[in-house]
Amino acid sequence: MWSAIKFFYARSISGGKLSPISDGGECTDEDDSCPAWAAMGECQRNPVHMIGSPDYYGTCRKSCNAC
């Protein structure tokens, strides 16, 4: 018996780590609720999800003024 694992990525994988600091290229919100979440203070309470980390891009970078 054998099994296979298949990975799906929403963005292309470049081989390097993603930087939470934007290079000026792409500054968008991935979710329509981002402005409301940012107004409630989620940028400070949940920065990894909202802004990102070296391993995760971040869902609401534009609303959190991270780029």
C-alpha cells in the first residue's frame, strides 16, 4: 500500500522566505473583512495573521499599513 501527498499553494513558491516588509510590489487585503478587523485592533492583537511573519505573508497588510 502506498500514499501520496499533494500540496496546493495560493501563491508561487520562490524558494526563499517571505519578508513582512514589502518591496513596493503588491499591497492588498486578502479578505473583505480586513478594514473592519483593523478598526477593531486586530493588527496589534494578531500580527502574524494580519501583517505576516517571515513564513506567512499576512492577510490584511493594506488595512494594517504594513506596506
